[in-house]
Amino acid sequence: MAYKIADTCISCGACEAECPVSCISAGDGIYVIDADACIECGACASVCPVGAPDQE
């Protein structure tokens, strides 16, 4: 299952920089993940200070 970023996102950008396939981008107030491009590696979740990325 692809990862999704929860509303707890603080828009720090750590996840975007860590994503190996560049499927994370700044959204309206929080970052968003392109589920079709996500390879489910978990890199985003491992660097998020608030644990916002989680598998759907």
C-alpha cells in the first residue's frame, strides 16, 4: 500500500528531500504523496519528526 501524509504534517519538507522517486510535493498546508508513484519504501516515514506519513 502506498504511503499517505496525515493532517499532522508540519510542512517541514524532510520527507520530500528523502523520497528516492520524488513523489512527494508541497500541497495546501501539508505535503502530499502521489500514490501511483510511491514505491512504498518508507523513507519518508523514517525521517518525519511527527510521524505523518503512514501506509494507507
